Amino acid sequence: MPSEISNTASSGSSSSDNSGSGSYEITSSGTNSQAGLAFQSSGSHYDSRDYGSSAANDNSYHYSNNDGSYYYSSPDGSTYYNDGNGSSDYTPSGGKK
């Protein structure tokens, strides 16, 4: 996670997603106070997700931005970005499109 993220919310809650990835624990969440990366904008919300020891990617997280865009780094290593305006980009695990 980028160092400019300030943790302003709770951690340790459990949930599940609708991507077929299964249950996860939110290990931290909050808002990002500074822009700087392509997929995040100022004021965005993030949560770090722990899918357990069997996940290929131990740094899963989700951003949702004030402009309607969002970004997922999934437990299988894939990433998904939606710009909120009808365009999206998916990179499967392994990084080859």
C-alpha cells in the first residue's frame, strides 16, 4: 500500500465478494488524502483484503474513487480498473493480457 494512505476506518471485519474469490477479512481501510497513482484520486476509499494463506496475491485491495472509478487487486493476482465512464482494463494473473 502507498505510504500516503491515512487509515481512518476500522479493521478486522469479515466479508465476501461477488467475484467468486470467496470470503476475506478487511485488514485495514480508510481514505487516501493524496492523489498520485493512476487508479486513485484524492478522497478515495480503500480496503486491504486478506483472503487467507491459499491466495496467490497476499496484497489484495480495492479502491473506489470519488469520480466513480474503482480498482481491484484480486487474490489470484489479476487486476481490474474501471474509470467510471464506461472504459475498463483487466489484467489476468501473470500480467499478460
